[in-house]
Amino acid sequence: MWRIGIDVGGTFTDLAAVDETGRVVIAKCASTPRDQSEGLMEGLGLLAVECGTDLVGLLKSTERIVHGTTVATNALLERKGAKVGLLTTEGHRDVIEMREGLKDDRYNVRMPPPVPLVPRARRLGVRERVAADGRVTVPLAPQSLAAALSTLARVKVDAVAVCYLHAYRNPRHERLTAQALARRLRGVYVSLSSLVLPQIKEYERVWTTVVNAYVGPALARYLNALRTRLAARGYRGDVLIMQSHGGVAPIRESARLAAGAVLSGPAGGIAAGRYAARLLETPPGAGQAGDLITFDMGGTSTDIALLQRGEPALTGEKTVGIAKVALPSLDIHTLGAGGGSIARVDAGGILHVGPESAGADPGPACYGKGGDRATVTDANVVLGFLDPGNFLGGRIALDRRAAEVAVDRVARALGTERLAAAEGIAKVVDTNMAEGIKIVSVRRGVDPRKFTLVAFGGAAGLQVTEVARLLEIRRVVIPNVAAVLSA
């Protein structure tokens, strides 16, 4: 029987299958951002060929699929989540907009505050009150609740977040509200703070509950569609979804607690790093056993994490975009730097690379899909680091001329030659990633020179040696299956 791991990234979908003998089979294909399940099923078909069977045969002989997905992450970062309504204790509807009284750039007086995920018109107060010890001091008022539900029905929300004061001590009012929602707004996704984050601290609780409602419908639709597609092809095993804390959860639980999958994609790479820490021997003078920095560079982003004695750090809250998610998660630092990161020259003549990415469609200029902006991949083609005839196992033929034309635009803006511009793109992205590694190490009092840098992801091998040189890291490990290690 096979066990299959799948990691769907912004550019490529990675798959790995392992049987009971330890045999490993891998596959990789382009992601399909509009519907990730399409690229996933295409990847399973390629994996089946590598396993010597067809898709139906592979799925019938598979006992478990573990899947890391970026559906929740993308919905949050791109602000393409559900139309959410918020029900909260009367007088507390503006907590989510007041934030913590801070701005991202506190010294910039002209910086506008971030636009909340739920506009004020859809944030409604309900007359009720529970004390800090769980006593009901103001019963839930049916007329107040009915008026709020009528407003939400009129504006046709897709999801409702319910976060009453001190509901973690006494969730009765939230449960009654959920029952009323089921009667009045059938089919609407409901997120209760007493189930999502039953703990003290109102600000963190309301944000996490809102994020859960915001990404929940999209993740639930995707997971249900995936389950249907797999079942139609004969799959009867488990489907487990990677969680932000590094564990897994079944589809039903993942759809209910969607906020727990906001860092689902990068978590698989950290799990692989933990496994690598157990396998690697530490030479004399190379620091503590299991001291690693994982460096996962894909087509869209780079995820960096610090492991000490083989264990990653956990954090109780994580900021993703403007949202604060106060659920346990691996402490991962993400950079908008990948193979598809776009190079541009600003009005002052300064070269920037990322965070904007060409993604899988149209992708870098050298993909020949209509992209015309220079990316890190185009620079590597121009520099001769990538073989145009052997990309993605030869399934994609890169257009060297298109890469040269794209890099030439950057060169003209910089007033330099093509090769110098390509080298500049590579140096900028390498420097950005080196600074990212400093954030998880030097800023925490850790000397990265004493750590082993474990590099994986489709683009990591091209950049990691220069990144290590910039940081004076002497030991770099690139696994044999680095391109699909997160799967």
C-alpha cells in the first residue's frame, strides 16, 4: 500500500509516494491557482505513471494522503475570502478595527490604517453579557439577535463569526446564536469563538474567529471538491490536511477550524526538517546535534525556520497579512522571494526583486505562456544556471530568448548590460534571503554560522550556496529529493 504526500504551492504541486518497503516515487507539475484540485489530480496522474500504474490503480492501493494546501493562506493574503458578518457583545464591535493601537509603521503619520476584513456595517452588537467568571449578567436578548440576523440576511453574508465577551468561560449564548443562525441563515458558514479559540484575550479571540470565518468557506469548498474527485476515482483511504502547528487533521476538522490551516503549506517542510535532523551527523565544531536552518525556496516564496536540537519553535500567535491568528503554529518566516519573483527598477533606479510573483500562470518569461517581466528564473536562464531543455524533467522547454528579452528591459532601466542585470537580480534575491535567515537566528541571539543549512524546494539549489557564503555558513545539505521534500 502507498502513502502519498502532496504539497500545493503557488507555482508547482509536489507529490511523493512511499510504499511499505520504503520505496520513494516523486512527481511534480504546475499548480492551477484557480482550482488547486485540478493540478493536484494531474500530479496524481503523473505519480501513477512513475509508480507503473494508472490513477485509479494508484488510488485503490493508497491507504493515506497527507496534503499541505495554500487555499486558506491565499484567501487571506489576497483578500479573496468570504463575505463575513460579525456578531459580538453590544459595544464591542470595533475591537477588530482598533487593533492594538499600533500601526505597522508607527513613525509614518501618513500611513493609513489597514482595512479590516469585516466592514463596520457588517459588525453588529447583540445585547448580552457574560462576566469573567462565567456568570450571565445580561441574558441573550432574542429581539436584539433577531434584528442582527435580519441585517446579515439582507446583505447576504457567506459566513458569520460570533465572538461574545467571555464566551470561553460560558459558551451558552454563542451556542444559542449558532442555533438561531442555522434556522435563519441556512447554509452559512458559522465560526464560534468558544470553539475556535476558547481562551482569554478578546482581541486575539475575535481576530482568530473572524479569520476562521473568512477563509473557512473557500477551504471547505476546496476540500469537499477534492474528496469528491478522489472518491470518483476509487479512493477510500484517509485524507489528512497539514496544520500550522505541524500536525495533521481530517478534512471535516480542517474545514471547521480553517484558521488552523493558514500555514498548512510551509508546515510540511518543517516536518521534513525535523526528520533530516535525526538523520544528519554533526561534525566536530559544527554546533549542537540537530541545529538546523530550513530553507524552502519555491516559485513564489521562501520559508525559513530555525530548529534547535531537532525541534522547531512554536508560537502562540502569527500575523498573516493584516490578520492575527492566535492558534499554535510553527515559527516560520516567509519571504516574497522565489523563482517566480519579479524584478523591477523603481523611479530612483533601485533594483527590487519580489514580493510580486509571476506564479504558475503566466509564470516567468521563459515559460513562454505570455509573461514578459523578468524573474529570478529568467535571470538564472540568462546566467546559464538552468538548462532550458531539462526543466521539470524535460516536460517544459524554457525559452531562452524570451528570458533574455525580459532581462534586457531591466538592464536598460539600470543602464547596464544583460549579464550584469541578471547577476544583479540574483544578488538582490540572495541578499533578501540571507537577511531573512538573520531574522530567525541573529535577532534571537543565535549564530547561524554554527548551524547546518538544509535547502529544499524547486529553486533552493540555485541560490543556497551564495546565501550560505553571505552568512558564512560552512555546512549546506541538499537532500536527494529536495524539489519535493515538503510533500
